[in-house]
Amino acid sequence: MEEKTSEIIEEKQVDNTNSEAPKVDENEHTYHTVDAKPVVLKDNYNFFYQSKFKYFMSRVVMIFVGCLLMPFILIFTGLRIRGIKNYKKVKKKGCILISNHINPGDAFFTGWTLMRRRVYITSLQSNLGLPFGFGKLIRIMGAVPIPEERRQIPRFREQFIKEIERKRKILVYPEAALIPFCDHIRPFKKGAFRLALVDDTPILPIVYTYRKPKFLYRLIRRKPCLTLNFLEPYYPPTEGTHAYRIEKTMNDLHEIMSNFFNEKSTYFYHKKEKKKKNKDKNNEQKIEEKNEE
């Protein structure tokens, strides 16, 4: 029987920290659905679509699914989009997008917003093994599996660079793990920026922030409403060693995104295990009874 959970919702007062938030491993996904089937990629696997027909059909499927789902998403998440003018500054160039990963659907939200310019979305290789055809669907819609085998990394990076040269957009999650409604921007992984440093390619930071549900949303949501924010494009440094440029790019973008998130997020949501809380309360009662005896 699944453990019941109680929901704790907190509105920001002075800062964005929450001492009551449960501690989690920030390198591990905390959102789990059904178990995926094992996925093995062939050595000649094409991570990105090589034919124009497949690329075109990918956009058609994305638009069709978006038309079905986005009205419900907009209603139930209260999704707002801000800063689209910043995207227009790089829409005619190859560009790498980076985003915090705080919702199971945030990749879809971003892809739908930019559907006029097809966006590839990096994903866990295991996601292609999701049942009920969902793994195949997200692949068709533009999911690009990050290979688990080290021998496939050079091929992946080679195709990654070619797509940037074709003026495609590729979304990367530098936090790596999905933690729903995380209350801060988590530390970035260097691996994402080893990919992201492609000559003078701009990086467009995207930050999902939280706001308090108001009006009718208060009746259907206890979790924060979401705002998708496009920030100013960032151009990585061109001087110094490769290791220095990776480190500086990673630190600069983490600071930019953290500052924006902390400033704009005004409402937070956390789950806390009720069973543990009840267990502690029962222990306290037993101790009191022994003391009385």
C-alpha cells in the first residue's frame, strides 16, 4: 500500500530557502512513473534525424500533440511565457538552450513554445523504452537519447555539432535530474557544457519560476503556477583553455539563472512523508506514557 503524503506549501517571505524541505539526492530523479524496457543503441545509431522527411514529420506530430494537450496544460498549470524577444535574437542561428528541470512536462512546454523552429531535446536513453508507445512518441517528437556507452559519445557529439551548424536548436538540462518543483537552481554538470561549447554558438538560458495560484487557479491547484522565462543569450568566452571556458561558462550561467530564479519565484511547494511524521508522534506518545508510569 502506498504511503500517504501530506503537502506543505510555503510562500516566500524574505529569502527562497526552506529549512522544512525534505532532503533529496539532487543527482537522482525523484519523479518516477512506470518502469522502462532496456534500450540498446546500435553503433551506427542516428541520434538526430538525417532525412528531411523525418524532420518534417517530427514537427507535424509535435504540432498535433500540442494542439491536443496545450489547452489543458495552460488551464491546469497556469503556464505563462515571458521574454520571447530574447529567443528572437538567436532564432536564425544554431543555438543551445539550457533549462532547470522541475516538471515532467517542461521539455514539452519549451518545445511547443518554439515549435516554429524545431527543438531537439536531450533525454535519458532509458526514456525510449517507456511502455504504451510513449517512448517511441517522444523520440518522434524530438527526444535525443544521451548514449550510456562511452564508445558512442564521439558519434553523438559529432552529430550534435552538425545540427548546430544547420541552425537547429538543442535543449540540454545541465542539472541532469528531474526534481519536481525544486526550490533552487541545482549545481550544473560539466558534461552539459562540454557539449554546449561549440565554437561561437550562443547559449539561451531558460528558467521556470513559480508564482502563487490566484483567482480560479486557487480552486484547482495547490502547487505553484509556472512561468517560462527566456533570458538574454549568453556567448561563451573565446579566450583561455578549453577547461577554463567550460568552467567559466558553467559558473556564469548558474549565477545568472539562480539570481533570476530567486528574484522571480514567489511561491514554493514541498511534499513531506506523513508516515514518518506519524511515526515520530507515536514514539513521543510512548515516551510520555513510560514517564507517567
